[in-house]
Amino acid sequence: QVQLVESGGDLVQAGGSLRLSCAASRSILSTNAMGWYRQAPGKQRELVAAITRGGSTNYADSVKGRFTISRDIAKDTVYLQMNSLKLEDTAVYLCNADFWGLGPQWGQGTQVTVSS
């Protein structure tokens, strides 16, 4: 069993910044990719950003230039730096990891609320 523990969600004003963390209980080098998703009330879960084992990244168009995904391999942790936050970024943010032999695993989520 693999655990993914997210942290860093908070209430922040529009224009502000937050950094989310996702700590894995297993080496993140044993994944094909890790990503951050988000789900707002009444909306479908959407991919926000992802990073492959090789370090390639991709982003949803809505966050390009504002969000950055990164990782610390030594800490088995993936981060999501979120800048210039907008009201529409309000959602539960969930960490996802595609571990070899286990398939996709999910964290419990962390709430990000952006206020005006």
C-alpha cells in the first residue's frame, strides 16, 4: 500500500500564492508520472499539472505561467507552486501517482480557497 499525503491548502486572497506538497510513502522514482488534479463543486476532476519520471512537465492551459510542478526526489515529495491565484482556482487539489505495478494512487486532497 502506498500513501500520498497532501498539505499546504489554505484560504488565500486573489493574486496570492500557495505551495502544495505531496509526500509519498514510496520512492517517487518508481512512478511513471505524478500529477496534481483539482475538483471544484459541481465540476469534473481535471488535471492541473504533471511530471514524468524523467522530469518532463505539462500543465493545463488555465494554469500555464502561474503554476509550477516540481519534485524533491530525496524527500519523495512533489510540489505545486501556485502564483497569481484566481477565484476559479478554488477547489480540492489531489495528488496522483502512477506507481509501477500498482496503477494510479490518490491522496486525500487539500482544500484551496481563493477569496476576492
